[in-house]
Amino acid sequence: MFGKYGERGITEYELDSFTGKALISDDTQMTLFTANGLLVGDTRGAMRGIQGWPRHYVTQAYQDWLYTQECPFDKQRIQERRGNYSCRSWLADVPELYSSRAPGNTCLSALSAQKNGKDFVNDYVKEPQNQSKGCGGIMRVAPVAVNYKHMEMGTLDMEGAQIAAITHGHSLGYMPAAIVTHIINCIVFGEEKKTLKNIVIEARDKVAEIFRGDKHLKELTDIIDLAIELSGNKADDLDNIHRLGEGWVAEETLGIALYCALRHQDDFSAGVISAVNHKGDSDSTGAVTGNILGALLGYDAIEEKWKTNLELIDVIIEMADDLCHGCQMSEFGHYEDPDWIRKYICMQWKDERLDPAKTDKV
């Protein structure tokens, strides 16, 4: 990293020579599909009065993401998948998402196994799909945190863990996702004015309560405590980050992201830059750091250089707006939102005529 970009490391986007854009990673792809699944579930609840756990709809959305990694963009095939209920995401209409951005092998293999006839799973934590503790679960759960304002916190934290456990079955693969879910939800919706450090400690204690007795719990709480401790010293960021690990596994990703967010909690750019300049899984540590600091500081505090020339910025903002506003329609109401119907009932992005017969798919 430093050999290529100089002594400060990378401090701004490197633009793709073909598109002129800063290409999003598989982390961003899967985060978008997480949000799409959540909103499909919420829409079913609003329009039908009944819905399953969020994890069930996210599982379906991840199958759509898997499709984008295995098949070229083909509008006719996407429509055929919609016709047999195989496609549950409007994101399937976005051609740029049909790009492989070095997705994790665990995500691909776990989702492939589910596609190829594995029985439906109701509780991924109790029925682990594998024993992976890679960071592919923690890096995509932020939408869970911002989508549920009134869900009981323990239930919410567990749902963050469940959504990570769709692909990562080791407890150190999903418990860190519960921590991130708790922290971001508390930042966005917390009623009391708490410091970020206090929120981190609260999340640590709550998740320790939820997963009491797990044999790997102390490894998780130890790295959280180390991140808190290091964030207050005067050592160089890189030295501190290397004490926490490289971020290839979820607890290290969490530790690095917490350290960078706590150390640079008033400066989004400084936090993200520190999170991506090390020898490990820097896109994931940068993603989780950005999740936390973005929630803490808000969109307007993010420098323009991170919003300019970013691939699919319009899609990202559209999904963020949808998460913010949620489904405003109801089973017994008269209000209709054609755009929402198109995206979360007909599962179509734009430029297509709505087929009213498809509105019973939710």
C-alpha cells in the first residue's frame, strides 16, 4: 500500500481507467442486497399484515447477488426469474452489479449450497452453515441497524448476527456483526446523548449477555477492549492496527474499525484513511469504519471527494433514501407509491411498465 501510494498511503479514490469511476467492492454490493431484502420484508408486513424474520428476505436477496456473480446481465433471463419467484430484488436490474469484485469464497460457497437444495434454515446461529469466521458477514449488516428504530435491542443484535450467519457460521463470524448492528442503531436512534466509547462498551456488554457461555466470547470482548485502549494512546495508527490484526477474520475487522472510529471520531476522512492503509483486508475494515463514522457524523460531514466519481452513487443514495423513509403504504390505507410498488413488490428498478398481476408476489 505505502510502496504504491507513498508514505501517507492511499488518501483518495483510485479511478478505474475504463469507466472513470471508483469501483465499489463486494462489501458494498452485498450491503445493497441486504437493504433490498429488508425492505421487501417490510413491504410484505405493511401490505399483508404478516412477515417473517428479516433474515429470510435477506437470504432471498443474497441469492440474487449470487446470480450477479455467476451470470451475465440478461434482461430476459431476469424477467424469467421474476416470473418463477426466483428473483426478489430490484437490484437485479442494475447492469453494473454484474461484476465480480473479488467476493469471498465463503459467501459464494455458502450461498451456492443454499441454492442447490439445502433445506430452509430458520435459525442460522443454531444451525451453522459452516465454521467460517471471515469478515464477509460483518461488512454487510449496517442496513439492519438503520432500518429498525423500534425493535428491541437484543432482538435487533441477534438479527444482525443471524444475517451474518447466513454465510459465516463460526460465532466469531457472527457475534461481531451483532456488535456493529448495536453500535450503529444506538448512534442513529439512541435517545440519550452517549459518547461513542460508551456506545461501544454498551454493545460489548449487551452482546456478551446475548451470547453468554459461548467459548469464543472472551476473544471478542478482549479485542474490543484492546481497540478502546489503543484508541487513547499516542502511538502511530499503523502500529496500533497491526496489534489488532489484519482484518481477514471478523473479530479483527471489528477491532480495527472500532479503533479507527474511536481514534478519529470527528474526522470521517482520517478514520477511513487509517482503516484502509494496512497490509490486511483493508476494503472491509474501511467499509465497517465508514459505516460507523458515517452514522456518527452524517452525510454532510463526508468530504466531497468520497461522493464524486463513485460507481453507482445514485443507486446507493436511492437505497439509503428508501431505508430512511421505509414503506409508507399499508394494508388498509389508500396511499399508493408507484415507485415503491415497482421496486419492492414488482421487484423492478425502472423503465418498465408495471404489471398489476405481479403485485401479489409480496
